[in-house]
Amino acid sequence: MPSTANDHDIADSRAQILQELSDASDQMVELIAVSKKQPDERLQAALDAGQRVFGENRVQEAQDHWQARRDIEGLCLHLIGPLQSNKSEDAVALFDVIQTVDRKKIVRTLSEAAEKLGRYPDLMIQVNTGEEDQKSGVMPDELDELIAYTRDTYPGELKGLMAIPPVDEPAGPHFALLKKLADRAGLPWVSMGMSADYVLGASLGATHVRVGSAFFGERETA
Ligand SMILES: *Cc1c(COP(=O)(O)O)cnc(C)c1O
């Protein structure tokens, strides 16, 4: 029988990833378990193993996964997928951290939603470090302006930067650039590194890594 995701032990993989992160970095690196397209029993297994920090790509799916669990002690939800402005209020209502801010319009709608709901998720700005046409994220040369705008406009806090390097390039230079941009702006959080490269991310200064398949097992394709 081929090895399937069901053989994957979430408590074991979590312990191993945490060990690798602590070996790779002098600082505490937050392991965000990316639960998009994972079945409910795996979310529960992660919770049972002690995991409390999760990442989701889509607001709707995140509501399905987490709305009923929102009261779990210590639960911390990160939005790591692109955000449409008409979903801003739902995002503010559910998430603790929104990592994918990449334009002024989103800053405005998030600010309005935060004021309205009296809830102020921490924000991070997604940077398109590879300057790819189709990729979300602000271009590096427009970053300073968006940081200034966010700090002026948003009633909560801007905490850091995130990036997804181009798939066909080594991630290292992109991670190094993101860390440099965050340091220069005085932003403490840097979200970089996924299943294939979280150790590299941690070694280059990530404060947050976003790990899906290496944590949970392969995602459902549907
Ligand atoms: C899906 C996703 C991840 C996790 O991907 P894995 O390769 O499964 O670890 C991390 N970050 C973002 C933005 C994602 O969309």
C-alpha cells in the first residue's frame, strides 16, 4: 500500500519541525500550520498535539474551519492568501494577523472594518520580491510608501513583511532581501519559508514560517 496522508503523524511532524526551527535560529520562530484544504480530523489532530497558530488562504474556508473553534484558548489565525476588499470585514472579524496587505485600498477597507468592529488584527505587508507580473504583493520600490500609508491610516499595528519567492528561483536571496527591508523599516516580524524551505527561512531571520504539507500531510486537491 502506498504511503498516504493518513499515515502522517501530525504530532510527530510538528515536534520535528519545531526542533528544526530551534536548531536553525537563535530566536523563537512561530510555526504557522497552514490548514487550507485539510480535512477536519487533521485540524483536530493538530489542536490535540498542542498547535494553536494556523494559516488560511481564503476567508470563506477559514470561517468553515475555525468559526466554531474561535474560543479555543490561545488560538491565533493568520490570513496568508490574497484579500479582496469586499472581504475585509469578514477577515477582521476572524483573523488575528493579516499577512497579505499589498495596496492602499485594502488598508482603507481594513481600517474601516477595524473601527467598525472594534477589533484590530496585526497587519503585515506582502512584498513581491521577485517582481513577478501575476503575483500579489507590493513591488519593493513602492514598499516605503505603503508602509507610511498603513502606519498613518490603520488604527491597529503594522508588524512586519511577508513574501512568497518565485517558484523557479532559489529562495535565499528573496528571504535575505525581505529581512533587510523589514529591518530598514523597523518592522519586527518577517514571514518567510514554507514546507520546502522553512529551515532556510528560519536561518535567514524569519520570525514566522508557514508550513502546510510538511506539517499536515498532502492537501486534498479538490
Ligand atoms: C499554501 C501556502 C503555504 C504552505 O504551503 P506548503 O508548501 O504546503 O507548506 C504557505 N504560504 C502560503 C502563502 C500558502 O498559500
